[in-house]
Amino acid sequence: MTILAGVIGDPIAQSRSPRLHGHWLARYGIDGQYMPLHVRKDDLAETLRLLPRLGFAGVNVTIPHKEAAFALSDERTARAEAAGAANTLVFRDGRIIADNTDGLGFVASVQQGAPNWQMDRPALLLGAGGAARGILAGLLAAGLPEVLVANRTADKAVALADLFPGNVRAVPWDRAPDELGGIGLLANTTSLGMTGQPPLEFALDHLPPEAVVTDVVYAPLRTQLLDRAVARGHATVDGLGMLLHQAVPGFEAWFGVWPEVDDALRAAVLA
Ligand code: NAP
């Protein structure tokens, strides 16, 4: 029987997930379909009840449903709890299991794109929104000794740090460039640098040469931040890798194959 999965969001036409999963389905010869599903906020609860009855094995969840889908689930993985949001749902035995693979995807992407990343050094995250929370949880789960968070709205950085007592420290946005000494990873998790947004203006002068610079923005693929980092000789990782790697656990749960993230997948998603 054809296995069904998809991605729910509003809007959804821009999602690259159907192309991504479609590439893997063809590559592994799986009898499956992965479709974009335009679901409005008011229809979310009913849709999640209906999809398993229509034969869906699960769905990815994107903006603006990640928190609501988490709240509507019956079971949550530890990483979904840590992120407070779901990006992957598995329907099993009449129950909705919520997972969040953004942090794992981020870590796997940086590991693949910058194999010399020094994970025994602290990371500095710029931004304290939904993406930052998932990434922060992923970095701590991966064993980083400390993560610093700087955000334009300082209260949000403090609130995020308070969710992970111990190894997370909020630093003022204006003083963040002075905190770069000893950092192993600098990550932009804000929407600055996206097409249509201003670039991220952030001084890199104090960043150690061996530090890795990464951006969650993937449109454009090469942001001004990454270009400036390359010019200084840093290893850089673009935001597309996170999108590709976060998709792996869902594909495995629904279609039964742990798929590979490689250049052919990147090319298929970018085509
Ligand atoms: P969000 O929850 O709305 O958070 C937005 C963040 O950007 C906040 O920290 C916000 O700061 C900051 N920001 C926005 N405009 C700013 C400005 N002019 N100056 C300084 N900071 C500014 O959004 P999100 O869900 O975290 O998404 C953030 C970005 O990550 C988006 O570009 C999204 O496409 C990308 N993303 C990529 C992936 C991937 O797989 N690569 C996955 C998820 C998200 P304030 O709190 O001060 O407003």
C-alpha cells in the first residue's frame, strides 16, 4: 500500500520539503507520496485527527503550526519537549507523537559541513526565536559546554536562557561581538540576511580563526555574514544543510529507510 506523508503549513507553496522527500522516495524506490498540505490555523486540530484515518503515516509541521501541533500531540520526544514545538509528527496506533528534529538537523549539518568544528568550545547564537530554541536544545544535547545567546529584544534572550539553566548565558546584543574570543561556533538564527531583509551587521573582529560560522537563512544560500566569514578564512556552513538533515528522522519513521544527505539531494532541492 502506498505510504502517505506530507508537510502542513500556512502558506505552504514555498516549502522545499516535497522536493526533498520526493528525491529520497525515488532514490530508494519506495511506494510513497509526500505532499504539501495548506492547513489554516482553525483547521489544524481537525486535520490532525483526520490525516491518520486517510492513511497518513505522519507529517512535517512548519510555520505557523509548530507550537500548536506540539500542544495537540499525545506523546512528545524529549527533544520536542526541550524545543516546546514540533516539526515532525508520527501517527501510530491512533496517537500523535511529536518530535522536533531542528536541533539535531542543525548539529548534523555543521558536523558535515565543517568537520573540524571544535565542539568542546562554547557557541554564540544570534537570535532567540523559534529556530534558536530548537538549535539551542540540539547544541546542549550534543554536549557543548556553554551556549551564549544574544537577541535584539534582550528579554527574549534571558527567557530562553532561563529555560535551560546551567550552561546557557544571555548576553546583550550590543556587547555580543566582544564575547567572541574562545567561541567555536557563531550561528545567525535571526531572519536578518534573508531575501527582503537587511543584512546582519555583526563585527567578526574578535572571532578566533578556527571558529565556524553558520547561518540558518538559506534564501539566499550565501548570506553577507557567510561571505564576510569566508573573507576572514573561517569555515562556513549555509542554512540548507539544516533543512536537509532535519528531514531525516521523519523520513525514516514514515518510510522505513534512514536516508542519506548528499550533494545529489542538495542539487535536487535547489533545482
Ligand atoms: P522568529 O521566531 O520570528 O524569530 C526571529 C528572530 O529574528 C528573533 O530573534 C528576532 O529578534 C530576530 N530579528 C528579526 N528582525 C531583526 C532585526 N531587524 N534585528 C535584529 N534581530 C531581528 O523566527 P524563527 O522561526 O526563529 O526563524 C528565524 C530564521 O530562521 C528565518 O529566516 C527562518 O527562515 C530560518 N529557519 C531556517 C531553518 C532551516 O532549516 N535552515 C529552520 C527554521 C528556521 P526579536 O526577538 O528582537 O524580534
